[in-house]
Amino acid sequence: MSSEQIHIPSTGNTALNTSSLSSQSSSLPLWDRLTTWASENKTIVYTVAGVAVVVTGAGLIYYRSDSRTGTRGTAAEAEADAKKRASKKERRKAKQDKEKGQAQPDTNAGPEQEAKRSAPTVESDPSDDLPQINPSTVESFSDQERKEFATKLKIAGNKAYGDKSYNEAIDLYGKAILLKPDPIFYSNRSACYNALGDWDKVVEDTSAAIALDSEYVKALNRRANAYEHLDKFSEALLDATASCIIDGFRNEQSVQGVERLLKKVAEAKGKAILNGKEKRLPSPTFVTNYLQSFRPRPRPEGLEDTADLSEDSGKGQLRAGLAAMEKRTGEGYDAASTAFDKALELRDLGEHEAFAYNMRGTFRYLRGENADALKDLDKSVELQPSLTQSYIKRASMHLELGNRAGAAEDFEKAMEHKQDDPDIYYHRAQLHFILAEFADAAKDYQKSIDLDPDFIFSHIQLGVTQYKMGSIASSMATFRRTMKKFDKMPDVYNYYGELLLDQQKYSEAIDKFETAIEMEKQTKPLGMNVLPLVNKALALFQWKQDFQEAEKLLEKALIIDPECDIAVATMAQLLLQQGKVTEALKYFERAAELSRTEGEIVNALSYAEATRTQLEVQENYPQLASRLQGMGGQFGAPGMR
């Protein structure tokens, strides 16, 4: 990826990840590792649709970014830059904090490790010669005596902890706290409760430690761990995030903890959303991209507009669904979905029954009803094994559900019935592409082209695959040939523009996006594909940091297609880059609403929760707000490469 590109999450169109091609890309940030294969479902669907947006999952820029340039460097570069800007006083404090952090044990370690690093070796229990210490006697000691007695009690407590005498250690630390309410004493006692699994007590003591020292990383990590055991994932996430910010995200274990907690919070909320979610079609842009991944074919004989069919018959409704689908609008797709449902309810479909199951299964799949969709396609191939498109669509569903073997088997069955069907090779190439088997993908795309050279997406995806393999010159040549062959098709200009954008050829990229936009307006005024608008917005932001114009383009895209998840996610990220965290949060939550499957919802909610956590960090730890800003971005913001 280019060093300045915003990345769209997998709720969007992510057919191509070229980060490995850029010499300027740094090591993968936290967010790039957030999503699992299962949560990238929409990547699969969009790839199947032949759409090749040159973006990847997003990263957390706020810990490895330079706020002045908007581009992310390495963690070491960010740290060096911060040191240059820091005053002597700040550098001295940072050094003290670092030393303090090194003296602290890890989350599950106990005070005995602190003793090894900071406490003197003793031959006998240092608490043996102490006077009786309780709330009534504490006031009788001088300040110096309190300090000395507390130190001896801490040493004794560390020894008891090392001997796994946790209750004894708790008593000793408790007496030390009576003498001197020190955050380390509370933290050490919390380690004892941690060893005993008393999570409420861990929270109580770490909270006391944090109240005395709000940047006590060890206490924050231990409280986060306790909250996680108590299933209070949002609270755990807040503490883990604050700890990471204080540490400058240099502790990989803490960073991984944030990743884990983000997913847990999102999964818990995602299941609740999914249970109450009404199944509906995704955006027209999404539906169109999926449907056009299959070569256009004439309607089956007997379903033409001229055929004498009653609207109250199964065949009549099947024809009505096909006619509505051809409008390529949200209303048209909704009408088509309803008509296909009704067609099978009315029955009397004759030779078109298998095709009707195919179409109903297609729209059930698009609504996220995978189980019912699979049943429909099973019925379709049972009734008409020669309908290869049913095998292909079922293979796509298997792949989305993680059943690679089932997908491969369906492609083989399709080839048994019609070996020269170019759609089989095109969609099998998509399977290879998704699994990063690029050489095999290129072969199948080429085979698809050999069988039918007039299908634009085979050419586009071949060019994308070549680019992904690092054959930049071959890829660009493929796109130039494709533009010459399909000079009236907006898609090729849009995706060629993305390759140019990835190479930071901003002016040329914008020119191609504008060409695609004008063609979309002329050829599909009611069902315009808004992806060129989104891409132009990204290009203007990356090139000129033109937030205002980028927002206008995204707003226009959302007027045309209010449910376009890519536009929604990109708008959220653009707002986040500007520090408009509250507004960004609304768009991330909207992205979750638009998601089809649990994996997609979790992915979108991960961004939303990361954004929400930034607000909570600023509210609960105001002293960290400026430090967060100094790290060059906003929590949960999409990374810029």
C-alpha cells in the first residue's frame, strides 16, 4: 500500500491486498491483525463479484504515526520523533516511568519478582521485630517510623508471596497500607488476590493503586485481566487501552490483549444484534457486484416479456422477479426477492422449478440466510444437475462458511456437467484468489477469458492477480488492453484507477475515477455504482488532505446508495482522521447495522468499540488525551501506509 492510504475494513470491498508490494509499508499494526478469516466474509463475496478494490484491513495509526504528515512510520521512528519534541522535564519523567515499568512484574507475576529486583535479601522475617500495627496504633508512629515499618512489611509480604502463603502476604500488605497507602502495596496485594482468583478483590486493590497513580501500567493490566475474568469486557478494554497508550504500544503482550478484548466486546454485542436483526438485502452496490459476477444470459425460454403469463402464477412471479432485478436498484432488488419467494409458494413452475430455487437461494444468500440458501441450491441441483450456476453459487457459500473442501467439490461437479462453462473457471479462480493461490487463480482467469473473452471481470481480476503477485508491469499492461477492449465500461477505469492510486499516481488515478463516474451517470443513472466516488474521495484525501471535498463525495455516494457499507465505513474513518470521534462512532455503528453475517458485524463493531474506547480514555484519563494525539491519530482509526 502507499504510505498514505486509508484502509477500508472487511465490511467493504477488499479483493486486493498489496501491502507487501510497497517498500514504504511498515510492519502490520494492531488492527491489521484484528480480523480473522471468518470475519472477512464480505471480502469473499465482493471478490466473487469480480470487484477488485485495492485496499486491505485497517490499522491503528495512533501508536505508529506521525501526526504532522499523516503517514505511519515504525514504532521506533515514532518514539524517536516524540523524544525530539519532548522537553528535558518530560524526558526525565519518561525515564523515571520506564524504570518504574521495568520494576513491575507482568500481569500474573507476583511481588516476589519485584523483591528480586528492588528488595534487599533478608535472613529472617523483617516483620518479627515490628510493634503491633492496627488502625488504632498507626497514629502513634512518626512519619519516619511509618515509612520504615511499611518497607519491612512489604519485604515480608514479598517473601510470603514467594512461598505461596498468599493470605499471610495479604495481611502483611494490608498492614503496610495502613502505615502508608502506597500504590505498589495495593498492587502487590492485588497480585495475591489474583493468585487466589478473587477477581473482585483484584479490582478493588488495583483501583486503589490507580487512584494513587493513574499511569500505573501494572495495576491497569492486572485490573484489565480481572475484569476479563468477570466478563466485564468493555471495562477490561478501557484499562488495556490506557496501558498501551502509556507504554507507547511497545509491549506486544498488551497490544495483543487489546486485540483480544476488542473481539470479545464486539462478539458479545454482535450476537445480540444478530439475534434481533431483520434479514434484508445489502446495498444495491453490493447486490449488483455479486449478480454481475455471472455472465449475463437471456431469460429462460417461456419467461420472456412476450410470454402469456399470469402475475398470480409461479412462472409469472418468476418473470416479475427477473424484470425487477434488471433495474439494478434497491427497490428493484427488494421486489425481485419478494417475487422469487412468491413464485415458489405458488408452485406450478414446471421446467423452471430448479431455476426458481436457484434465484431464491441467491437472494437468501445475499440476505445472510446461508442455511436456507444452501437448502434451495441443494434442491436446485437435485432437480436439474446441468444447471451449473447452482453449483457455482453453492461453492461460494461453502467458501464463505469456511468449507473449502465443499467449495472445491462443487466446482468439480459443475465441470462434470459443463466443462466449457467460463463461469466455473472464473469463480474457481476467485476461490484460489481468496486463498492466496495466485498462480492457480491467474490460470483459471485466463481459461475463463479463453472461453469467453467478452466478460470484463475476468480481465480485471487477472490484472489484479498479476498485481498481487508483484508483476506490476504485466498487470498494468492487462488493464491497458482491457480499457481498449471495454472502453465504454466504467468498471475498468475505476479499478485501473485503484492501481494507480496504490502507486501514488494521484492525478492519473483521479482522472480515471472521474471517467468512471461520468460513465456511471450516463449508463446507469438509477443504479449508479458509487465505488468510483468513494475512490476519488480517498485519492483527494491522500493526495491533498482535502477532507472537505472527500466528505462531499462520500455524502453524495450515500445519497445515491444509503446502504453502501464501503461508503459508510470510509466516512467513519475519514471523520476519525479529523478527530471527529463522536461522529465517526455513529458511522461505525451504522456499518455494523448494514453487515450481513455475524463475522461482518463483529468486524464492524470492533471498529466501533475501538472508537468508543478512545472517547472513554479521554474522559477517564484526560492526561492521556494529549499523548494519544501526539502519537499521530485516533484510536481505531484506519491505518495509513
